[in-house]
Amino acid sequence: MANIKSAKKRILVTKVRTARNKSIRSSVKTAMKKVEAAVAANDKEAAKAALPSAISTIEKACSKGVYHKNNSARKVSHLTKLVNSME
């Protein structure tokens, strides 16, 4: 365990940030699963409705620094390609 005050603070800050990042990652995964489930069920309307919401969630995570911009772009591209392949 840390003895120095600044090291103790770093431990607390890391714990808080880890919890925040975990929550944001979880919401991104949920949003992606909604789109993928709609595509798997061949429900065009649900997929098109869930896509903007998922993209928004992914972009927010990117802006918070949870995901690298290339990673978020790859996720958005993947979902968009899935929805567009339905037509």
C-alpha cells in the first residue's frame, strides 16, 4: 500500500476513473448489441433507429478518452456496414 499522500490520491483517482471507463464501455457494448440484434432479426426499422443512438454513444466515449479515435471509427464503420448490408 502507498505511504505517500500523492500516491494515495493517485490510487483513489485511478479507481474512480476505472469505474467511469468501465461504465462507458459497457454502455457502448450494449448499444452495439442492440444494432447487431436488430440486423440478425432482419428488422430494418429497428436497426436504422438503433444505429444513430449507437454512433452517438461511441462518439461520446471517444471524446471522453475511453476509446482511441481509430477504434471508435472502426466500431462505427462496422455497425454502419451491417445496417447498410440489409438493403
